Amino acid sequence: MSTVDAPVSELREQLEAAERHEFRLALRTLLMRPLLPATDDAFPAVRRQATALRDWLASETGWILHVDRSHARLRKTPARLTDGTRGARARPGDPPFSRRRYVLLCLALAALEGEERQTALGRLAERIVGSVAADEQLAAAGVRFTLETRDERRDLVAVARLLLALKVLRRVDGDEAAYVTGAGDALYAVDRAALAAMLATRRPPTTVDAVHLDDRLAAITEEPVPDTTDARNRAIRHRLTRRLLDDAVLAYDELDDAELAYLTSQRARILGAITEATGLVPEIRAEGIALLDDRGDATDLRIPEEGTDGHLTLLLAEHLARALRARPGTPVPFHELEAHTAELAVRHAAHWRKDATDPANGPTLTADAVGRLAALDLVVVTDAGVLPRPPIARYAVDEPLLPPSLQLFDQDAP
């Protein structure tokens, strides 16, 4: 090797490493924020890596990526259409969207299509009220929205805040809190490109004749697969990779025979591709696979997590892990978890927020923590209680075992 080749080689390696780092940053950002405005700090990286991202996503997930000057849109299709554990949240601490809020979100998007470049929250509300009143199918489905109650105003504000977070709306003046109390209004600028990119379906919903929700979801996300072995295997790889990227745990017992056979034979290839592209670290256990995010920037829900809710979730996970060990396959009754929450609230009163020690809040705190565990695929909620799943065993804590010579205190001392 000549004296000139070494620096050139090092420079090439540094450039390749920088390219890989930028690709990972762009992909992790898109996985967390599939609708990315040009104002986002990560957008330049996404735009520079657009071709490589498009190719990787098409090959490994089947998802379509669109990038232009105004925004990037990753059209993700979930592998599980029936998973309702991770509803949209306007802000991290807010409750997940209810059915009514999702309906309002759809109506708000439809109303915004007819608005000018700016609109007010009050005007948006009037258009939605009019839409609900004029739609017999909504009335038959039990959807009612009249703005007569403060709860309805809060629901509308939650929708507006979600659209603000997605950059579909930009606040120009006023605030949403004033609208809830009737003391004011909020004025927004509408990003029409982001608004047009909100719908991410394979087929326009208006072309679907199916009535039931499951059938409609299947129709708007349907991806025809040619009847060839390669096409079928590619479709399976896409489903498995989507699960690994989107869900906390991929359990083997949830897969059909073809998916399990493909994963068994191609596990190294699939996990290698994901790890190389994202930096996520696979944890492989007898029951399934989880991808760990040691940086935490590609994760929407964490365990452990700071704060009262995060601490309670971790402690209930420990309690449920012990229950799994003692009574495998048996749901833990809700009243048992609520009683345990009450004990924990007393024990950690000095560190938890004040309202957590109010016994009246115990059921809500417990339900929220169980919801987090369900979203992490660590439990299944049934009518009989909360059924812990095998992956929750990683949160079990045993009593420390110290030999007598390592006792920290003299047990016989006065």
C-alpha cells in the first residue's frame, strides 16, 4: 500500500460511516413521524437519502415513501389492523383518542379541504356541527356533536392539537384553551400539502362498499400478491418486518405456519437488515423477538419511564411477572391490581405526584398503567382480568442472595 492510499481509504470509510449514520437518522425519524414537514431538523437528511430510503422501504416493508420540497410522507400500513392499544395522542401526557375524537378528526380534515389558507377553530367547529347534523349515517351510528358541552369542545381541541403536532395546522393567533372556556378563539394557517398527505390508504375509502369496520379496513389496505412463491415470500417478509418495526414484541404464537416457517429460515437475514438500517438491537427469546431502542428516539412508549405513571407501570409489570410465575395462564383480577396500586401509592407517596395518593384515582391510574402494558404487548386485557404474557417475565425481580460473609449488617447486633 502506498503512503497516499491510506488517507484516501480512511476518508472513504469516514464518508461511508457518515452516509450510514444519516440514513439511520432519516429512517428512524420517518418511523416515528411518517408525515414530516420541511421545517423539521431531520428533513434535509431525509431528502438527501430519499432514493436509498425508498429502495429499502420498498424491499423490506412494502411501504411507499413520497418526498418533495414541502414534506416527506411514509405511507405505513400496520401489520395488525385490529390492534387498538396505541390510539393517537395530541400530546404525550394526553389520553389516547376515543372513537368520537377519531370521527371528529375525519370530519375536521374534510372541513379543512373547503377552507381558505387560514381558518379559525370556531369556524371549523361550525362546519363539523353542520356535517354531523346533515349526515343520517352518523346519527344512526350514534355520533352526536353539538358543542353544547365542554367535553365536546375538549374533543375538538384535542383534534386541533393533533393537527398542530402534525403540522397540518399552524397557530397564527389565539389559543385552544380560551376556546374551551368560551373566552376566545384560535386562528390557524392550513398547510394544504400536509393536509392532502394525511390519507395513507392503498385504496380510496369512497370506493369501498363494505359496511363493517373490519371489512372496510381490509379493503383500504389490501395489497394484491401475485400467485408466485417469490411474491408470497416477499409479502411475508414485509409483514414480519412491519411487526418488528412497529410493535414492541413479535411473539411466535401469533404467527401462522407459513410466517413462522419463513421467520425460522430467514431470521438472521431479516434481523440483520433491520439492525443495519435502524441500529435497533434484537432480543431473541424462546417466545419471540423484540427490537430494543437503546437511544430511545425511535420509541413512542418506554418501560421503564420517568414519572408517576411510568414508575407505576414498571411496578405493576413486576407484580404481573410474579403472578405469571406463580399462576401461569391465569388472569390477574382488576381489583387485585387496584389494591396493589393503592399500596404502592402509600409506599411512594413522597415521590409520586400528589393526586396519585387519592384513593379515588386508583382505578384510573391502574387502568392507564395496564393500557401501557397492553400497548407494549406485555399483557392481554380480558373480561376476567389482566393476562400477563411471557415477555413480561423480563421485569421479574428476585430477592437478592448474599452469602453470610457479605451481609451488610450484623444481624445479632443490638
